[in-house]
Amino acid sequence: ATFSDYRFITELEQRFNESDGTSEFLFQYTSGIQDFTLKSDLDYAPNPNHYVKAGAALIHHRFRPGVNTIEIDDVGEAPIDTTFGNADVRSFEFYSYIEDDWEINERWKVNAGVHFSGLLQSSEDFFSAQPRITLRWLLNEKHSIKLGYATMAQYLHLLTNTGIGLPTDLWLPAVKEAPAQLSQQTSIGWAHTPKPGYDVSVEGYYKHMSNHIEYKNGASFFGSNDNWTEKIES
């Protein structure tokens, strides 16, 4: 069981001498994400040629997608103290997986498995099955080649904005306007063992990613009550 609480706070503050009749101004932007996780993993070796791993997890997310606080204390005027922004969003994320590290013979070894995950929330749900496989071919005692393919899904978005001079980080869940981020990766590698205790390897990969989001041109969290989904584009 694990618990984490990440908070992002940035402030802009201007305070002057009240005896001069000037005002005091404070702007504060707050966002964050709070997670509580339960997970379990299992290792199982049915025989010397197979090593099986399996597991599952359930995560409760609480998103704080941007809250603005403004305080203005003008001498001779009624002070202003207001807070506005998006309401908290809660969702459940889960995943389960199983993989087998199979030594076919002295030269061939394969690791194959599948990762199934999803995001459950009041508005809509998302699900994804992600197969993964890695194949190792031992050319001789010192050289080997590895091939791999993996698909992955991520249900959390990180939206960053520095356009107004104040850094802002928003952790956001996948929604209809911003579905889960997906990727497909293919890799190939070569490894060399010149002598026991020393390894040299080179690996390259090609990755295709989709459903990344960013702020629309001109969109800003400051001074707006619009929902965050109306300010983004893929």
C-alpha cells in the first residue's frame, strides 16, 4: 500500500507601504494530484525454463486541476479575497499483467506478456490491452541480438504552461477531449561480452506516440472560469 500527495503552488506577490496609500496584491495558483495505491505482485517458477511474473494494482486518484486565489487589499476600499477554478476530479485506475520469461534452448530466450489496464470515473471509462514481447538470440558465447515490441497506455496527462511568466503544472485524467496517451515501440539491440564481468551493448528504437495534449494558442488559466477541457488541443 502506498500514498503520495503532490502539490504545485506558484505565487505572484506585490506588497507596498500602506502609509503611502498603495494596495497589496497576492495571486496564488495551486494544483496537484493525490494517489492511494494497493498492489500485489507474484513470482512463480514452474520449472527451470520458465519464470512467470504476474500482478495487479488499484489506484485512487484525486486531481486538483487548477485553483486560483486572488487577494487585494486597497487602502480605503473593501478588501477582495476570492478563490475560483476547477473542482476536484476523482477516478480509479487499475492494471493487471502476466509475463513469462521462457528459455527455449541455449540460444533462444523470449519474454512475452500482456498488460491490461483501465481508468474508471463518473463521466467515462477507458480500457487498454497492451501486448509486449522481447526475443533474444545468442549468436555465440560473446555476441547476442535482441528484438522487442511493446504497446503502452498512460491515463494521466501533464499539462505545463509558462506563457505568462508563472510556471504551472496540471496533472489531469484522460477524458473524451483528451483520451489516454498511447505508444508503440519497436527496438533492436546488440550485446557483446568481451570477457566475464564486462558488457557492451548498443540499442535503437522507434516509438510512435498519440493523444498528447497542450494548451490552445492564447489559452490561459488566469482570470477564466472555463473548464480545463476547453483550453486544450491534441
